[in-house]
Amino acid sequence: MEPQAGGKVMNSRERVKRAVRFQGPDRVPVSHAVLPAAQIRYGSTLEEILREFRDDFGWDFLPDLPRGSYPPPYRQGVHADDFGVLWHCEWEGVCGIPEGPLRDLDRYSEYRWPEVFSAGPPQARLYSGHMCGFDDRWYARGAWINYFEAIHFLHGFENVFMELGRESAAFGRLLDDMLRFNLTWIDKWIRLEYDGLHFADDWGTQSGLMIRPETWRRVFKPRYAEMFRRVKEAGMDVWFHSDGCIREIVGDLIEIGVDVLNCQVALLGFDWVRRHLRGRIAVRTDIDRQHVLAEASPAGVKEEVFQTLDACRTDRGGVIACGEIGPDVSLENIRAMYEAFRDFQ
């Protein structure tokens, strides 16, 4: 990778901004992504690795969220979130299964929306670094805004797909009400000092999009575009996470303003990513956690990391190194992943 003229070591904020904008960072930025269950399992030994391989998003500047304060999706047992969704979590620190309160749209008039959430940095860290304020020590990336997922958490996964076939008036109301909720929430975020805001909806299966691309473009693309427009007009970067094989909508996401795509690179295919993503959009990587991180040797992990980063990067940047750490990933493989992040040239 071609560094900034003079080869100076950059601070975290400059490093990430240059990587996102293809302006030649000094090295590949690093972003931690740690399931709480991994922290429970490995404790201080994992924390030592995370301190050794510092991330560029402020992980070091917050304490861990106490286990008793985990949000409903990660808290063992059955707990309701602010939308009234019941989360059935069997494994503390691993996201549970949602049970929505709005499964019958004929009773929509009975549902009471929560007050729009507050915005700003948390008091403790959960999963990834999140700091607010323009500071050289971190790139300020805030929020985690769902749209499609928030809708199917409320209405039920299967029910949403049935409604996409019917497109009833009640379902259209749900789509529009969730959009209004999110836009009001976004308005709170963009008044704060952030470099970028994060959106997240898993749209892919192992082999393709969950719905017809034409349906996605008609129903969801305009609504995403409206949300992203608010962020872009505020001068912030749009980060979008989506698991699965989302090849068919990557071009659409680029068109409507996504600056950084967090995707499963190996699932999309290294050669496909080189042809269709590299140089067009920055990628926050997701190292294969189905097989490689959980099952491969440390040498195999390093090879996977090198292939992933090489598929995404250009001589001027365009990649943020990230791999989710779950409780099924050994400490040896965690270290191997971060060593590969460090050693990649």
C-alpha cells in the first residue's frame, strides 16, 4: 500500500479517513468486533491481545459493559427491548432469537411505538469501539441502525416475506413508520461530532439475496437512500453491514451513498470482490467465521486474512481489517488474525 508522502505514522482518525477515501493511509486500519461471549470465555487473556493490536475506533477508551447490563439480545433468558420484542437468549453474550409483538398487522392500531432513542456514545463498550468527538485517537463511528431487521424483529421473519408478496396497506404503513422513526433518530446522531454512522441489515443467504433484487430496489432502496442522504448531507460517512451473498445489490448500495461496506468477502468470492468492489467502495472485512476462524490452523487463518485483504485493497487504501471474534475461535487463531492484519503489506 502506498503511504502518505514522507512515510509518517498517522493517527487513528487520519488513518481511517484516508483508507475510506482512498487517500493512502500509512497502514490498514483495524476494527475490533468481539462478541461478549468471547470476552466471558477468555477474559483478561483476550483483552491483552486486543490491547496489543490496538484498533482505530476507540476500543481502548471505554470499559467493558458489565454482564448485568447486557442489552436484551445478549442477556441470558427472555427479555424485552424498547420495541417490545422479546429476545430468547440461551447463550449469554451471543445474540438470541427475537419474538415480535406485531405479528398481526390487523391489530397495528394497538401497537405503541417507543420514544425515539437517544444518540451518542455508550458509557461502556459492547462488540466494537464507539467514541464521539473529533479526536486524533479515534475515528468517531456511531450508531447501529437497523431497518429491514427492525421490521422483521417486530413483525416476524416469515411474516415479512409473506407481506412482500401482498404489499398490504398495513405493511406499507409499517415500512413508512419505521423509516420515520429512523430518520428522527438519525437527526439526533448528525447533530453530534461523528465521522460516520453505521447501518446494519443482513440481506443475503449463502447463495444469493433473500428477495428478488427488483423487489429490494422498489421497496427498500428508496428508503435506504433517504436515510443515507441525511447522513451524507451532514458530511458523515455511511457504513453498512450486511451478511450473506449480496452481490446483486452492491452496485445499488454504492449508488445511494454507502462509503464502507462490511461484508463476507470470502462468501462473495475473492475474484468477484476484486472485479466488482475493489476501488469502488471501502470494505470493512469479515474474515470467514463459519469455517476458517473457528476451524482452521493459525497458518490457515493468516492465509485467509492475506487473501481477504488483498482482494479488497488498492495501492491507495480502501480496506479496514476486521474479523468477528466469537467464543468458538481459539486464542491462537485470534492472535494469528491480528498478526496477519499487522503484517499485511
